[in-house]
Amino acid sequence: MNAPQAPKADAQIDVFAHAFDHILVDRNGPIFEVTINRPGSYNALFGPAHRELETVFDAYENDPSLWVAIITGAGDKTFCSGNDLKATNEGGDILPGPNGFGALCNRFDRAKPIIAAVNGIAMGGGLEIALACDLNVAAPHAKFALPEVRVGLFAAGGGVMRLAGQIGRKAAMELILTRLHFDVARALELGVINSIAAEGQTAMDAARDLATEITLASPQAVSASLRILNRLEEEGGLVAAFPANLPLFHKLLETNDAKEGVAAFVEKRAPRWTNS
């Protein structure tokens, strides 16, 4: 049986009245708040969650009363741990929709800003979501990593390209090839995040403060600025490079090493690589 589809934004649903299974949405005036609500799975994403995120971010772009969005994770431990490797290991529905991982990583035509409130671990696809956002604020205990190579995969949601583009090739290659975890101080130094939440503040508090500052500006001027920066990203080759990601990722998924790496992660053991 096919997996159920999330309702589409063009169906004119009220996202604030709709009961989603894997996310929560709220609004604070013109500020749109999206929470990945899978704390029991470390806010990891799989097909149904991706489709819900497609719906709400489509709605955000199409609603003129919403000016700024914030994305965060449920709880205070994990922003998003990336792809749901248990679902991957079981052959489940893991594929994102047309706008990529988290419905953001391939969404190049955005006209409104999105802030990531990194409230804990941002690993793999979770870090890719943050890299795809326009601004990032993080809790002091947040951690970051692109660990895909240790499970036989790679950061195909744009992590390889965006991290290199945002912090430089040498620094990015070290983090990508070693899957080194780094803290908020290093993330701030590298430019992965804009700021660290102050003492007594949560990442969401800090993101709301930043979003409120943005709403003091003309929403059309903000949109124009974002569109120009998006054009710069397109001309820099990021958009042109993206089509190669998915075929390469699918090819990698069929290798013995990818299957072994995911299985080893789920079984909590060291992988046995065969380079096949």
C-alpha cells in the first residue's frame, strides 16, 4: 500500500487547524513557527514527515500575512538527527519531496527568510537544514556534525556543497571526511551559526527575538534582498550542482557498504567495510 500523502498547500487547507502527525505549527503575528515533533526518534525525518514539511513551507511561501519562519525540534536535546536510519534499514519510506531534505534543502526559489533555532544536536540532514536556512541561532549545548561517511553515505541534501561554500573547502573537508562533531563555539567561529542563545534563553527565544527584528523591516525589501542572494547562489553553481546529488545517493544506497553502515548504526556496532 502506498504511504499516505500529506495535504497539499494548493488544497487551501488551514495549516494551523490541521492535525499533522510529525510536526507542529504555530504563529506569532507574522512569524511562522514549525517544530519537528518526533522526539522519540531524535527528530529524525522520513517520507511522511518530509511531506508534511512540504505542505507547511508551501503554505508559508503562499501566505502574505507570514513574513518570517522559524524551524526547530521538539524537546531540548535534538534539533534534527537527520535521516531516520531505522526506517532506512527496514526499507521504509525515507525519500524527501521535490524541495529536498526537510522540504528546504532544494527550495531555491524562496522569497521569505527562515531561521533555524538549533535547540540541540543538528546532525546529518539536521545540519543540512540549518545550512539551508538563512539565519541560525543555537542553544549553548547544541552540537553539529555531518557523519554520513561513517554509515556508508554522504551528505546528499546539500551539506557537502553548502558547508564548503559557507566555511571554506579545507575546514569543510575535515568535518565531512572525519564526521567530527563540533560545538557552538566552533560553529560560531566558522560561521555556521549567527549567534548563541544568551544565558536564561532558549534557542527558540533567541530565534523569536531575531525574527521580531526582521519584521520591523519592509517584508518586500527583505524578500528582494533574499531573492538577490538566492540568485548569487544560483550563479555560484549550487543549483547547477544539485541534480547530480540524487542519482549518486541512490547509487550509493545500493552498495554493500551503505547497507552495512546503516545496519551497523542500528545494531550499535562497528561497520565492516568491504569497499563493494
